[in-house]
Amino acid sequence: MKRYETIIITLPDLAPEDRDDVFEKLKALILKEGTTIIKFDEWGLKNLAYEIRKQARGHYACVDYAGGMGLVKELERIMSIDDRIMKYMTVLIDNEFDPASMEEDTKSDSAEEEVKSDSAPDVPDDSEVSEKEESASIDANSEEGA
């Protein structure tokens, strides 16, 4: 199984229900093929680098998933037919992907974060330290001038 990432740009003036319908259709297609959606992230409305279909903005979404090349071809075929999708791009992230290892990695990462948050001493921010140093230097300067 390979890991892919697809960026999707939909029309900016789509109703939220229509946009959700597009995304749900794509998610269902990915899951129908017996693959795994690792992450689905909506980035929201962004300015485009250049106009696409006379639009200066677009609604971005990113889908990170694992599957075969047949899935990518079918997904891109469906996206090319749908008029609500202005542009899309699929990138191969990893040639050999094991979903079981992904679950183990996320479990170990969350365990490490808990350990770090429990063992981290209370250290003031650099901004707090610099504010204290500034006030001390101001006090010292005012005493010298008096």
C-alpha cells in the first residue's frame, strides 16, 4: 500500500452543504476501496497564486490517505468530472506504507508528549525574563541619575 496526499481546491462561493457533499463523496470513494484516510484537513478560503476559472480565491482541503494507484486514478477521474472542484493535485508521499505502524507511531508520540508535559519544570518565558531585566535596568538607571 502506498501513501498519497491530495490537495483539492473547490469554488469559493459554494454553499457549505455543497462543499461538504463534495468532500463526503471523495471520502466515501477512498473508504470504498478498502483504504485508510490518515488525515482530512480543511484549510479554508485562501487567495490563489493565479486565477483559475476567473476566480481569485478557492476553498482548500488536504486528504492524506493510503491506497493503490487504481484508487488515485479513480479519485482524479471523479474530481475532473465534478464542476465544483477547480483544481487538484496528488503527490506520492511513501512507497511502502503500513497502517498498523502508523497507529503505533501515533500512540508512542502521544505517550512521549504526556511524559514531556509532566516532567517539564516551570520555566518562565523569555519575554517574562526580558521584561524583568528591562524593569531592573530602568530602576538602576533612574537611581544613578538621581
